[in-house]
Amino acid sequence: MTLEFDDIRQKVQGADASTSATREEAGDMLVFGRISQWDDDIAQSVLTEFRGQFDLIKPKRNRILSELWANPVSVDFKPIDGADHDTAEMIGGAFRTDMIASEEALETAQMDQVDCGFGAFRFVTEYENKAMTTDNYQRIKAEPINEANNVLYIDDNAKRKDKSDASWALLITAFTKDGWKSYCKETGIDYEENKTPGSFKSPNKTNIWFWRSDTNTYKIGEFYHREKKRSKLAIFEDPIGEQKAVKVKDLKKIQDELDDFGFVKVGERYIEHYEVTKYILTGEKIVKTQRIAGEYIPIIPVYGDHSYVEQREMWRGIYHDAQDSQRLHNFQMSYLADIVAKGPREKPIFTPEQIQGKEIYWHENGSDDNYAYKLINSVDAQGNPLPPGPINYTQNPTVPPATAAILEYTRQSVDDVTGGGTSMDAMMNSQVTEGQIQAAQSASNQETFLYRNNFQLAMKHAGRVYASMFKEIYDVPREVTITKADGTEQTVMSQESVVDLETGEEIVLRDPSQGAFEVFADTGPAYSTQREQVRAEMNQLATSLQGTPVGEMALYYYLMMLDGPMTEGIRTWAKEQLMMMGQIEPETEEEKEKIAQIMQAQQSQAQQPDPNMLLAMAEQGKAEADMAKVQTDAQIKSADLAIKQYNAETQRLKVMGDNQFNALEAEKLSTEITGNELDNVSKIAQAFMPRTVQ
């Protein structure tokens, strides 16, 4: 259904009527928090001449924003309805990449969320390569919406906080004359027919529409309309039983391809889906209409304190509830400044006779520095003595007790509304226990929970919108740059066609058009903070377990997480060691090839003799040879000693035999023994004759 200009104005009028009071209050808070805390009717009734601004809320506001930015929301995609895990990881990585490039949009939305209770950003598409190239690849990015409270209107029938059920949204954009001319050129609008477009004004003429008195800018409306459609699908089946669903309106484009692969039409069915149309309009007419990628309005609202009261939608930020205490604090501090600035100073009081003739020393316009001392009269004209000094003094201004009490109360009341936080001095105190620090941190988390939780809901819807747009933008095979949770980038191929080696069939990997994706959002510390914590823990673990396998592994992890210049080589080497240990998987083809080369080199080296091993073996052989020589020499020496001992013993026995023979000869001569006896003795002697061993 195509909308007419009057239809759009009527929709916007209804939404503006239901939220005008809330918008006016929130708009005042933007001025109160960012420009001046005195620019309203209440301030006009204050009679102080000095009007100072002593902001007690700004430090609390900055602390909340700091905690929101330090704990970003992580968005993950879970595959359902036939989608695969690799495709979900690809979409999640692409979402991180595009949101990193759109950091300003998120920060702007969160500042508006905290200040007035309503911020927003939107998704747009742009060409990846803006140079003159043949491809028309697009990418998704988030754009900031400044002061969304004043320029963004959303379907008043939408009841969900993330506005995912909204059927329309209007964004007002201000252009100068040159800006409008450039916008017309970029979007294909005929500038000559719309040189002086009337501003798209608010139906109820509220004060929020500041441009009513500004004739130098044009206010252009961008109206997004989401409409449910019913499409007819044709079901085809190939010869092996695989089915394929094709929209009837797209059938002519791929009919030849279906015929080539033998697809036959087997049935039809209807599906329901949404289409989003964008209308660009001035104050008088619609000047352009275009189809928007995805099935959701690409505007993501972010609320602070959001609620409904009697069908009236309300949103508030940190300044709303604290503004009265802040005003009172400014009034009292300005009153004190007035007292100090305009109150009397302490002055001496004299009688006229005391300073008669000496008035120059005491004149209020005189300079005390011009005189080393002051003079007064000691007697009057008649010679009567006068008081030797001032008879009294004027009083210094005093602070009323009620003012001092209110000052303390206003500061406490602001803390009660915004959260007092934890004093850094108290946190640095050595007496503060770890339990107290954790309790203080828990209390701080509770103060930011409202904003953090609502932003988490918004980012969950942002993931749904992004996935829906991604399906249409990445509809052909192309490279996608993804960012992993650890901040590293990788390039993958969307809709990559490969052949299944088992079946021989061609399959498509990472096809975002298949199935659907459930989105999950969670809040946690930034990866840089987690990285620092893990790095410190790994350093401690490597030190405490030095010399053990676990300690070595922890050291490699620590080295891999080093930051700074001249550390890339160390990080790469440590990562390679962990990959070879099987602790982490190679992520790129280059890493896989390098690890394979290293492993192959190690195996080849293990098969070849190690020169050091050969040298060691040679040294061992030499030592064994030397030991054998020593043992042989010892054995030879032992054998020589045994021979010498045997020869000596033989010589001794020979000597003994000779002595006995000589003794017998002597006895024969003396006793004349018989020849037989001599023969016997001779035989005995011969038996004892020694034999020399050679």
C-alpha cells in the first residue's frame, strides 16, 4: 500500500499528541543539562544578581556514561530454522566490524538516553568502494541521531520498549540551503522542483519545533513505513529429490538455471513477510520513495527510565528527578555569592571629632597602600581628650543558618536521586577491605542497571535489524570482513560454493538467506579490560609454575597478548608455539600452511642423524675404547706379574732341589750307600728339577 502525504501527517499528528508533554519535559532537560540551568520561568523569579551554575549532577552523569562505555553490549547470533553455525558467526563478526566503525552513533544515543531518557541511532547502507568500480557491493553502518527526543517520532501504537512492533517512524532532518542541494543530488531528488521546500512542521505547533522561527534551514521528513506482505512461492524439485523455493516474482530471472539443473515445479505456497518503504517529504509533498533493505524499520530507540501512565508514554533521564535539588543548590550558592559580593565589609566607626582634618586617611576611595599608617585626633578643638580608637566596627555578612542547612540537604538529595557513587579517596584508603570494594562496585552497578539493561534491549533489536538487512545486502558471493570477540579481524567468503567430496554435489557455505537467527545480547567488560586481566593472570601463572608444562603454556599465552611496538614478532612466535602444542587452532590459510611447514621440518629433522648426537656417540666410542685399552693393559700387566711370580717360584724350587742333591751326594760319600740308593736319589732329584716357562 502506497501512503499519501496526508496519511503520513495524520499518523505523525497522533503520535505527537500522545507524547508532546513528555517530549517538552525531556527537551527542557537537554537544555538544563547541556546549556543552562537558569533558562526557564522558575529562574526568572529568583532575585539574586549573581546566577552561578554549580552542577552536582554532571559528575554522576559522566560516571554512568563511563561505566556504559567501559562495559559494551556483545551481540551474538544463534542459527535456527535451518541456518548453520558458520553463517551465524559470519553475521556476528560483520556486526562487530560495522559497529566498531559506528562508535559515534552508539555514544550519541547513550548520552541522550542518560540526559533526557530517549536516544536513538539508525542503520543505513553505503557502497563499500566509493571509487568508480564495476561492483556495487554495499555495507551496513550506524548513523547517529542527535537529540532524538526532538526529531524522532515512532508509531504510538507500538507497545514494546524496543519498538520492534512499530509500523512507522519519522525522522526530521535539518538542512541548510547548500546542504539540501547536496542531499538532493545524492538521493536523486529534482532540486529545481524543490529549491525552497516548506518545512515539515509539528501538527500541534509545540515549542519543541524550534525551526518555526528559523527561515535559514529546511526541515525534511524521512518517513519509514513497515508493511506486511504476502508472497507466493513456487516449489521446485530436482532429479535427486532436493527442493528449492522461489518467489514467483523472481521466477523469470532464474528459470533458465532451474531448467538446466532439471528442477521441476511440484507445488506452491504463500509466506508472510515485511517490507519497509522510505518516504522523503517536505512540508508540502512526498518528493521520493524508495525500498529499504530488511524487514524492520532501521531506527533503534534507546530509553532511560521508560514507562506508561494512563496510556501516556513517558521517558526520563538523570536530570529529571534531580533538577529541583540542583536548582535549589544553584539558588543558595548564588545567594551566598551575592552576600559576599554585596555585603558590608568590617569598617571602624569614629566620631567626627576623631578624624576631623584627617579624613583623607579614611576616605573610602583612598588607597590604604599609600600610607604607612593612619591618623586620628587625640583631642577636640577645645582640647578635650577623644577616645584613642574606633568606638565600634561594622559587622561582616553572616550566612543564615537555614541556608547552610539547605546546602547540605540539596547535595544529599542529588546523591539520593542520582547515586552517590564511591569516593576515590575512600577507595584508595589502605583500610578499605576487598569486601567493601566489591560492595561499592555492586552498588555502582545497581545505579547504572536501568540504563545498561535498556541499552541491552536496544542492541538486541539492533541485531535483529542488522541480520535482516544483511540477508539482502550480502545476496551474492563476496568477501566479508568479520571481527572476532578478541578483536582480531578475518576475511571469510559469503555464499561460497564447494563440492562435497563424499557425494560429489555442490553445496553453498555461509548462505545468510537460509534459515533465521535468534539474537542474544549481554553486557560485560570491554575485551581490552578482559585482555589486561587475563594477561596479568597468565604472567603470574607463568612465574609461579616456572619449569612446568603448564607454566610454559601460560608464558606463551602471556607473550601472545603483549601490546605495543616491536612486539609483533614475539606475539607471532608465541602463537605458533601454542598452535603446535594444539592449544589453539590456526585461523587463516597462511597460518595453517606455516604450521604444516614447521611440523614437516621437525619430522624431517627427527629422521636425519643429529650432528650433535653423532659427536656424542663418537665421544662415547672413544671413551669406551680408552676404557678397553686400560682394561687390556691391566690384564697384560697382571699376566706379566703372574709369569714373573711363577718363574721366581720355579727358580726357588730348583735351588732347593740342587741343595738336596748336593746333600745326598755328601751323605753317599760318607756312608758308602749302594748304587741302587743313589739311583733312587738321582730320580728324586730329577723329579724336583725346575722347568723354565717362556
